Amino acid sequence: MNVTEDLSILSLIANASLLVKLVMALLGTVSFMSWYWIFRKWFQIRDAKKKTDLFERDFWSGGDLNALYQSAATSRHEAAGMERIFEAGYREFAKLRGKSLDHGAVMDGARRAMRATYQREVDDLEAHLAFLASVGSVSPYVGLFGTVWGIMNAFRGLSNVGSATLAHVAPGIAEALVATAIGLFAAIPAVVAYNRFAHDIDRIAIRFESFTEEFLNILQRQLR
């Protein structure tokens, strides 16, 4: 077997020690899961932005709130984000106003309903972001552990060799460094995706909060 074959990626992985192989397998599995959630989150956030834009357009078009509420209640399973916040707040507002409570109690009830729905929607958007953050922060260290272990094995093997040369130690060090490379391959996309998604979710959450306050002002004017 020539040097090129000995130092090919597949050969290095196949000839690695059992512990280094386990580290590589773990990092490969984590990387696959990371990419799965990256794509899932990307589609989810894109869908949330689209539905938020559509609902804001309908809401601020000056249509009847009762008709908008009936539409949101009918399509509750398909609604998301801002539309659910609106539906929860208007439902509670209509229910409490029908009980002839004072204006403060009606507004507090609507505010609590919208706040609870807001929190559920944001929590849903943030789900599995912690996994991406963990992959981004831990994977390089897991890969480094495999690298250190592989290098230790490579140098231990030199004790059985009369005259140590680069040809003796290079394959062991190279296979160990593959673990670090796989760790970085898992970590870098996860970190980039986490930062991007966290930024997008913060912007969506701000839009939800702004809408909540504006809608509460509209409801308060209806009580006068």
C-alpha cells in the first residue's frame, strides 16, 4: 500500500483505533441531526415570516375584526404566530366583555391570553435551538478528545520501533486529526445556523410584541 492510499480519508478512518472510530461515529451522527434541524428550522421560520406578513396585511387593511376572528378561529390548526395571538386575545376580550366586567378586568384578561399565546409561539420557534448551540460548542472538544487519544496511540506505537521516522508516526497523527476535522464540520454549520435563527426569531418576537400592544390599544378604544 503506497503512502497516498495509507493517508486517504477512508483508510485513515478504517484504520483508526476503536475509541477514535466511536468519536467519529458520534460526531457524524450529531452532524446529521444538526443538519436535519437546520433545514426544519429554516422552513419553520420562513413559514412563520410568511404567515405573519399575510396576517398583518389582512389586519391592517381595515376589515371587520369579528370577520377576521371567525376566519382565524375556523383555521386555528393552520394558523400560526400573530394570527393565534390575535385569536386568543379577541376571544378572551369578547368573552369577558359579555360578562359586563369592568374595563380593566377585560383588558387584563385579553392581555394575559395574548401573552400566554405569544410565549407558546416563541417557545415553538426556539425549540431545538439549544441542540444546535450544544453541537456548536461541544463538537470541537469531542473531536479534540479523539485527536489527543489518536496521537497518544501513535506515540505509544513508536516505543516498539527501533528508529522512529515520520513515516511511522504520520498515519497515526493523520487519523487522529480527522476526528478534529469532523468535529469542526459538525460545529461550524450549527453555530452559523444558531446565530442566524436566533436573530430571525428575535425579530419575529419583536413583531409579535408590537402587534400585541397595538391590538390592545384597539380593544381598549372599543370599550369606550
